[in-house]
Amino acid sequence: MKQFILPASFDGSSSVLLDEKETHYLKNVLRVKVGAELKCTASDGFVWRGIVSRFDGEGCTLELFPAGTDAEKDACTGSQGTQVILYQSLIKGKNMDLIIRQAVEAGVAKVVPVETEYSQIRLKDFKNEKPERWQRIIKEAMQQSGTSIHTAVETMIKVDDIPPVSPHETALFFHQSPMDRKSIHQYLEGNFKKVSLFVGPEGGLSRKDIEILEAKGFKPVYLGENILRAETAALYATAIVKNLILEKETWRSI
């Protein structure tokens, strides 16, 4: 079923009047008609069953019916199953936008931009409008992909400020040199509530970055001899981990 993200102002009413931009998306992008049913997701992760009751000029009215059980709501917020967190070293604007879009499509629960020693840009150089743009990207990617996970982009931090790995978490950093101690399957074979992934910048991770990450409990993973762009590495690493989690019961039983 097609997904529509309800406006942030939605207050739980039985109907909502959409503005011109939202109406354009429904009518011309999703190409829905009056009477069409949509999966509608609110900002709190609750799922509603929406029915287009009318297009009126430049607006549209959606009638809403509760459809989100507690289990569905938990799935939307990432509180059930394995939550994937992506710590991404800061890279230049459009490439960071791409990483966030792909993270949403892949079902990452949280993206945390991080300043490392070789980061292309620094925290002080980031513009204030970026978080607003990222929220637009998240909404677009959620509607396009149909994911039920509300990806959050956290406040930017330095690598030193990453929290230590908890007992119910496994954490991996993806490195440009082979220094693996285990296979990625071995790192993921336990029952974890959270998997944290760290992807470095174009210039890779410095010795200092690696020491900090290892001290916090992150384990190294080597992605092969090909040198990947940072935005490619982020999607590649996330896809591997998400797929292994999805098929864990199959490969763990072999």
C-alpha cells in the first residue's frame, strides 16, 4: 500500500486538510483518486488508514481511521527487532544528503553525523538550514520507499563523543585496511537490540580515530580491496548488515 507522511501539525483528528504541496504529491506523484486508501504515518510513528474524500481546488481532505496496533507502532519506531544506527563521518553537502536518503530507504533508525580527523568539513562549517533540509529528504524517502521506520538525524558530534557500546549492542567500523578479527557473520550472530555502524570519510579513518572507536567497543570490518566513495561505503555496509540481520535465522542454523 502507498504511504503518505502526515503533516507535523496533525493532532490526531478524524480528518486532515492538506495544503497545495501535499495535495500535488498525492494527486500528481502518487496519482491517487477520490476514494483511494493510503497508509498514513504520523510523526509519532502511529499508522492510520487514510481515505481521500475529496480534492477541493488546491487542497485535499483525508479521512483518517486508527490502524496502528501497538505492535505496528513499535515496528515504526524501531522498538522491536534490531535497530540499526549509522554513525557517518561528515562529508560534503549533496553526498551527505544522499547518505541520509539511502539510510531511510534501507530502514536505518538513526543517522549521527560525526567529525573525524580526516572529515572533509568541520562542525563549525555546517549551516543551520541543513537539518531542515534533511527532514524534507527523510519525508520524501519514507514516502517513496514505504518504510515504517522513522529515521532520525541526530545532532552532529565529534568521534570522541560517541557513547561506549552497551551490552545489548554490537558496533562495527568499516575500515580501508584488513584488520578483521572475526567475520561480519560472527560479529552479528548474537541477539542484539541494536547494531551501530561507523563509516569514515573519503580520506579514511586515522590511527587516532581507530583507537577511539576500539576503546569504545567498535570492531573492525574490511569491505575489500576496492576503494569506495564514502556515500557508496555507507550504503554498501548498511545493506550487508541489514540483509544479514534479515536472514539471520537461516545462516545461523547452518
